Amino acid sequence: MTDLADFPITRRWPPKNPAHIQYYGWTTPNGQKVSIALEELALPYDAHPVRLGEDDQHSPAFLSLNPNNKIPAIIDPDGPGGRPLALFESGAILVYLAEKTGRLLPADPAARYDVLQWLMWQMGGLGPMFGQLGWFRGAGKEIEDRRPVQRYEKESARLLRVLDQQLADRSWICGDYSIADIATAPWLRTMRDFYKAGDVVGWDSLENVPAYLDRFLARDAVRRGLRQPPTD
């Protein structure tokens, strides 16, 4: 493929500017990772709302870009070798955008792998556990057996303590602000403010995480990214 018009998804969500990165997502933590990264890196992009409540993620157009029917996804018209590159999975997109710009992922190998291990920690632990906890506090709240939700409450609390310890002597997860923070903090915000689960995961007992989230949310690029894509 050599042109954005070759991607079926662009017929459902036409580019506003074909030279821009095309971002397909919603205002959920995984989507916010990408919109925040795009803002932090000052990369021009078109934000296309994939409305989860309207089942857009299962549409043939979206499935043509991500067969796993999950947001976010992107098309970069100026990918490697100057050819368009389509990507899904938020972690892969964060690494790609960081490498494209040479920012938010250190060049030093040891520091680079430090960021990558914390990115994987979020992808494999914090995000899935928080997501399951949120489901049981919402759609699954009428399930009488409390063991499943208690398992996710306990594991979410443990993961928060791991993060709290990591932040004991630093402002950001790996020292300098990085894609590890962009991956992690939107989930903290969702757990605290949307799921309102702070009371069951020991939020008020954490020494470092609450201030860390406040620092993150105070960043101008974060504020802009949290508003993308437009939902009205």
C-alpha cells in the first residue's frame, strides 16, 4: 500500500489531512495513551472517534485495520522508508512514536530496557487488572460470588504498592518522563475517577502515587490528549 486511500478504514473515517498520522480511538485509558503521546511529541494527527458504545470497533472498516477489534490504532502516512505504516496495540504504538521522534524512550540501552520493562508491566499487569476490577464494579456488580472481584481488588492494590515503591525516590517511573508514564497514568486516573475504586485498592494509603498522578495530569500535553478524539 502506498496511499491512505488504499486502507479501507479511510472510507469510513476520511482523513482531514492525509499527511497527518491518522489516530483511531476513544477516550479510554488505552486510547488516551496514544493521543497523549501524539501531543507530547508534537506530531500532527487527525483524531477519529471510534465510538465503542455504537460498536464501531466491530465494523468491517475498523477490523480492516485491527482484526482484534480493540482501540487504539494508527496509520502513519510517513512510516519507515516513507511508506504508510498501520499499527494497533497501544504499547507497540507508543514504542513506534517514541522511536520515530527520538523522544520519551532513552537511546542508552540500559535506560531503554528499563522503560520497556515498565511499559510491559503496565500492559501485562496494571491495565488488565484495573480493567477487570472496573468491569466487576460496573457491568458485573450484581454477581453474587464476591471471589472474582476480590481477586482483582487484591491484585490491583498490590500493583499500586509496587508502583508506589518505584516512585519513592523519583518524579517519574524511570527517572525521566517516558512512554512508561504515558502508558500507566491514564489507568490510574480511570481507576480513581471513573471506576471510583480508590477505597478498595488502598489509594489513600499510598505515599507517592497520588502526587505522581497529579503531576501527570498537570502537563499541558496530557490535558490536550485527554480531550481527543472529540466525542461530541
